[in-house]
Amino acid sequence: MRSLKKFTNRIAEKIAFQIVENSEHPEPVKVDVINIEKYIGHPLYRSNKFYGVLPPPGVVIALAYNDYGGSILYIESTKSSHISEGRGELKVTG
Amino acid sequence: MKESSMIAQTYAKNFLNRYFFQDENARRFLETQNLHIHFPEGAVKKDGPSAGITITSAMVSLALHKPVPQDIAMTGEISLNGKVLAIGGVKEKTMAAAREGIKKLIFPKANEKDVAELPDYIKEGLSFHFVEEYSDVFKILFPDIKL
């Protein structure tokens, strides 16, 4: 909630400045989803859904959480042998 | 993650052998191919066993060559015999899923009470599926494949 206040203030300050700069003809200002980046900068959190709607087989969405909240994360799996058949071995990274 | 991946691999092999014994390719896949499992985004801490059913699903999806729908997310520890065990962070995980546009959530049956305690505004637009066994997960992911 503290950050909400901070960001609302930031929007108000920018608008106030805008009005003062154009004090001759102040225009009504509308803040919406499209132009809010102009006032408070880029979003802090981006979606981490980087596969589209139809990923290759072997990709599944998991859920994780820590002290800062939760997030979705992909689990990717592929086969890692092509020329010769493998032996059912498993390699884990990340 | 290493241990949950190993458990998932063993269980996925057993699962495929049991339910797909006529499908030679699917049955042989995990036995013969080398696999690589990757958990992208190093920034997110992800130790703990709660990805068990997800890793299993990734392997089964790969072996059957069937993609998993992307509006489903799941969490749950898996035992060697495919029982789905309780996990933590139900509230955080549910909120993350809602934020990312997930429609169906698969949770362990043992976490049903944690979901019941969540306020309704968090659960809006989500459908919850509570599972006890891995085969329940499979039926939700691939409703058109009969076990």
C-alpha cells in the first residue's frame, strides 16, 4: 500500500507540473492503462509467460512462491540425444 | 529439484508402462532417450518438491508427444507410487496464476482446506481441481485420452 500511495503521488505531481507548464490553456488530463507508463515508468513486473498458447510437448506450467509472493514458471523438458539412442539418463538444470 | 526430477522420471516410466503398454513408442521413450529438464529463470528460488506432478506431466507429455494446454497450472509433490502430497504457498500461487491468466489450477487434495480459506476475490475466474493420484492429473490434462 505504501507504494500505491507513492505512485499515485507521482502521477499527481506530473499532472500538476503539466498544468503549470501550460497555465495559459490547461487541458483535462486522463490517465489510463495506455498512457500510465508516461507517468510512472515501465511496469515493475512483466508477465513471465514466454511461450505462446501452443508450446511444444514437454512444457508445463508450475507454480512457485517465496517471501515476496508467487509466480508461475515453466518446466521445460526435451530429449537430449539424437544420433544414437540414449539410455534413459536425466540431466537437470536451473 | 534433482530429487523430484528423479522421482518424476521413475514414476512417469511406471505410469507409461501401466497405462500405455500397447503404445511401444511412448513406453520406450523414457527408457531409451536421454532427457534434459530445465527450470527457466534463475532469479526465482525453486527448491522444494512441489513441482513433482509438473515434472511428471512434462515427461509424460514428451513421451506421448502431446502438448499440455497453457491455461492450466499445477503444483503438488509426487510420491514414488504416484500419490499427490500437500504443498505450501497456496495463496501466493493462486494469486500468481490469476495474474497470469491461468484458468484451471491443479492442487493436491490435501490442500483443499487452504483453498477454501482464500477470499473469493482471489479465486474469481479460476477453477480448482483437487487430486490424490497422478492419474487424476493426467485426466485433467488430456481429457480425450482414456486410461
